[in-house]
Amino acid sequence: MTGDDPLGLAVYDHHRGERDEPLVDRDGTATREQPIQRFYFDARDPEREAAEWESSWLSGPALDIGAGAGRDTLHFQAEFETVALEVSERLVGTMRERGVRDARLGDMFALREAFERDRFRSAFAFGTQVCLAGSMQGLRRFLGDLAFVTTPDGTALLHSYDPDREATSEILGYREDPTPGLAHRVYHTTYRDQHETLFFRLFSPDRLREAAVGTGWRVAEVRRFSTDANDYVAALEKR
């Protein structure tokens, strides 16, 4: 293992019942403790409002992008082939110990190097990790790579915070941008002796539509699951 991996180590320790301190995110003097059990381990609720809609857009073989501890993969692999992708060796190890059948180490921003053309019929990224693309150009490259590894009739579900929603400015690490529909998010995360600074590019549904032009995708539908939600899930389909 090379490099710091605070999230992976915290999740791995939590899984094994060995976590004795919190995973802490910091932005200046502001801090939060990540609720690891709720974020990564609590079972997916098939009765929640979003579940049926999300499932309607997914079919196998599917790719779980930035799969964390494998919560969503464990749910969907019971219905169809689902491959979990993570950049952290510890998260991949955690998923395998939890029963994920196909957990792979890889970079979500290098999909062409990891998978052959048309490998998946659908893909999903729950948890706003797509915002780690860092820029609109990075988002376009990611969408192009995602188009390469999905079939001509492929679909995808992507999750983001919406900078056009006032409540988004209250999230830890928020940075305003003068361009409508765009913002940044930056924070430092620590666990034990592990440290990492994360940089996100937040984009509204309209900005996602712009980024999709020329990538092979179009935004077919956008869902928010409460009237005051500061995030959304976009359903993409091939043009």
C-alpha cells in the first residue's frame, strides 16, 4: 500500500470492529465526523422513494463506480452481474470480505484502461464522487470514458450536489464560483496517521447536460427526493 488512505483505513477498521477514533473532515476551523456506519454500511432500503426509480435505470452487467464498502453492489449483485470499482486497496479488501463477488482495484477516471469497450450495460456512482473529476473538462473526459465501457443502449446514474440550490452553500468545504451552476468543494480528511485533501467540482443538472454534449450521453431525467434537497441524481442514456 502506498500513499495515505484515511477513508479506506477507517472503513476497513470499522468493518473489523477495530475503529477507535473518528474519520474527521476539516475545512479551516470547521469539522465533521463522517457517520461511517450510515454512509457505507447500513443496508440499502428498497422501500425508500428513490429505490424503484434507480432500479428502473439499471441492468446487468453493471458497474458500481467508487463503490465504497460495497453496499449498493451487494444489493444489485443479487439481481444481475455487478462489478465494484474502487481506488483504495483497503476498500476493495473490505468489499471482498463482505461478500462482493467482483471487487476491483482501479481508478474511476481511467475506465478505458480498466475495461474493454461495451463491457457494461449500465453504471452508477452514488455519493457525489463523480465531482472528483475536478473540472468540467475532467467531467467530459469521464463521460467519454464511461460511454466507451458501456453498450450502445447503456444507461448511467450520477449523483451530484447542485450549486444552484441555496442549501448547497452550507456543506463543509463549499467554495463559490462566479459561473452559474458551478462551485467547488475542498476539505482535508484525516484518520489516525492518514491524511488526504479532496477537491470536488460541483455542477448543476444544466452544467451536466453541457458536459455531456459530444460524449455519447444525454441527460434523460433528473430526480430530487425532497423539495429542499441540495443534491440530485441524473439518469443518462446514450444518444
